[in-house]
Amino acid sequence: MARGEVTGRKPRERAAVTGGVPPIRGPPVPPACFSIKTFCVAHHISEAMFFKLREMGIGPDVMQVGRRVLITFEAAARWRAQREVTTVAE
């Protein structure tokens, strides 16, 4: 960080820069489940198609955590396997 007398600005406190939150150390924690949006991006389908599949009864299993709707990686894998079996059977 440049000194205030060089830049002509007041130096900021480090807590003000980070919002008072200490930096996280270590490797990032991988997510444990998908939101509807991230599920759709990962599986290359639109959100409208996701809800259409749910209405047809062939969407992935979901869980609700509070008001959020989440899809576990295991449920997504089961859904993909079911879609593959159905596709081969047709």
C-alpha cells in the first residue's frame, strides 16, 4: 500500500478494506450441492426445462434448506443415470 504522503490520500485501515472479516486461509472448500441455477449450468439445461422436468416427475431429487432448494451431487448423479437408462430403453 502506498504511503499517504506520496499519494495525497489518507491511508485506509485494513479492517475497512476487508469489511472487518479476516482473510480465509487454506484451500477453498468445495461446494456440497447445487442450487437450481448451478445445476442447470452444470447440466446444460435451462431453468425452464428444469421446472418442466420436475412437473413431468422426471427431475432430480431436491432438498429444502430453509427457503433454498438444493440438489446434492448424489441426487444429480442418480438423475443422470436414470436419464441414461431411459434413453437407452427408448
